[in-house]
Amino acid sequence: MVVLRCPYCGEKIRQGETYCPHCGKKIDKPHIDDVDSAFQDIGSIMATIIGFIILWFILGLIVGFITHSLNLLPPYSPWLLIITTILAIIIMGIYKLK
């Protein structure tokens, strides 16, 4: 996606603008920034993935401690992984809806 920017203030402008709506200067040739939105999208996806992994790890510790303390599940149970993953997905879904 091509993003046009004012050469003076750097703010985004629409194609065909003769004056910058932000700084008011006359635009002869706008600065073209074609990777702006691509990096923002990748950054958002990476932040979500890293956040999910951190949340999943913390929930694994908490659920593992609780189930071990109460003798609900044996150590290294596959149910621990399943429960932790479901909880992480639910929490990330609630977080993303806000």
C-alpha cells in the first residue's frame, strides 16, 4: 500500500492534495512511503504472538502449580497443555474484543 506524506511535516496526505492539511505548505512532490502500513501490520501480528506465548507460559505455571498442589492431574499430563491453551485463547479473545 502506497502512503503519501508531506515532505515538510511528514504527516499522511491524500493523493492529489496541493496543500498539506496539517502544516498548510504547498506540496510540489509528496514523499512516497510504501512500507509504512506493512511494518505496522507485521508489528501488530508479532506483538499478538509474543503476548500469546507469554500469557500461555504464565498460565501454564499457574495451572500446573494449582493442579499439582491439589493433586488434580499427574505431572506432565497432556490435559495441562490443553487447559492452558484453551484459557490463553479465551483470554486473548476477550482482550482483542476490547
